[in-house]
Amino acid sequence: MKQSRIMSMVEAAANVVVGYVLAIATQIVVFPWFGIETGIAEHLSIGLAFVGVSLARGYLLRRLFERWR
């Protein structure tokens, strides 16, 4: 059964949202280990910088694999 383009986008978006939340939590824990002190606004900004790239990557890879299938 083929996945529709819309469902590919939904899957990619869900993947990005989960990854974003996990990345923020990881930054909050790991940054202090390296002496990097930032506020929540900086953590959110750093995470947002990668959201668009991550969403596009997930969507394009899914479509590529659907084409090969």
C-alpha cells in the first residue's frame, strides 16, 4: 500500500516535532556539562533553526523511498 503525499508530510512533521522536543530536553541537560549557559529562549531558537531542514529532509527521503518501492 502506497503512502499518500499528505501522509508523508504528516509523518515527517510528527517526526520533526518529536525530535524538536527531544533536542530541547537534551540541550537543557547536556549544555551545562560543557559550560554552555543559555536560557530557554536560546534553546528554542537553536531548535527552530533546524526544524525546516529536518522537515524537508524527512519528507523528501520518504518520497524518494516511496518512488523506489
